[in-house]
Amino acid sequence: MDGRACPCGLGDDYESCCGRLHAGEPAPTAESLMRSRYSAFAVGDAGYLLRTWHPSGRPPELTLDPDLRWTRLAVLETRDGGLFDATGTVQFRAVYVEQGQRGVHAETSRFIRQDGHWTYLGPADLPGADRDTLVYSVALDA
Ligand SMILES: [Zn+2]
């Protein structure tokens, strides 16, 4: 994966961006965890997604859809989730292509930091947040 641009779109190559977090480095902020989770979807790292999922919402297993290709991430708004926060939310839109059809997954995600590690709590309770089921239905139906 030498020199490959990171899927999260920050402009760095994968190895020096989300790849470091996938390799075990803790995410410093909620947004960096969110970006690294998007990148994990893009590179197919289900183990990382489970590791960074808060136990309260974590599915027992996660099977990523190999036909679903993530193509772009846009972080729209970040609240808290900084170096000195214990919680945070990140609103984002992620674009994917499945069987030639373009789709958008929009979510406001909640994050919590425990023992210095950010974890993904789940989508905030907002209208439209149930679009989340689109992405995770494979695992939750199993
Ligand atoms: Zn990245």
C-alpha cells in the first residue's frame, strides 16, 4: 500500500494517516477516529471497526459488503471530541458505489473516550439516523 492516498481524504498517504490507527495507534480526537473508521470500511478492516466500537452498541460480528465501494468522505461538523473532551459528535456524509449505483450514508455519530481511547457509540438520535441500518444490516441480521 505504498504511497496510496488515505481513503479518508485528508491528503496524506494511507500509511501515515489512518493506517497508523489501524495498526494500533490511539486516535487523538473523535474526528480522527471517525475518519479512521471510514477508512477501515474502505480498506475492509472489520477488526478495527469492532475494536473501536463501544461495547454497548457493538455487533457480535461484522461482515463488510465486498460489493460496496466507499469513494468519498465529507466531515460536515464536529462537536467536542477534542484532546480534552470525553465525548464528541461528528456529522459526516460518506459516498459509496454499489452495483454501479451511487449512494450516500449520512450520519451524526456519537463518540466517547474511555481510558484514553475514543470509541464509537452509535448514531445520534436524529431524524434520518436510521439510514445507518443500511450499512450495518449485514451484521445485525446475522
Ligand atoms: Zn486517513
